[in-house]
Amino acid sequence: MRVIVNQIPRDLNADTSLTELLEAIEATPPFAVAVNWNFVPKNEHDTLILKENDEIEVISPVTGG
């Protein structure tokens, strides 16, 4: 199945969880995640199964002023 991660197409196995995707892209905390423009709390990462054409944004905080 194909999803979009930070505007880049990526092929995944069916039934891939959000946690598995985050591990595959080596996302390092802290970060926030949105799937199809909806924020996904960390306690839901394991149970959220991605679907074909989902758009995932992994956003890291930026410091400065």
C-alpha cells in the first residue's frame, strides 16, 4: 500500500501501524503526528492502522525566537 509521509510517497505493508511507520522512518522524539490532518495522540500510535493514500505529517518542534 502507498501512503504519503511528509509529502513523500512511501510503500508499506498492509496493516502497518503508525508506530511501525515511525520506527521505519527513524523518527526521534519529540515530535507530533497528524494523519489526514488530524492530530494522533501518542497513546493511539500502536492501534492506528494506516490505510491506502493516508497522508502522514511528522512534525518536530523548532526552538528559537
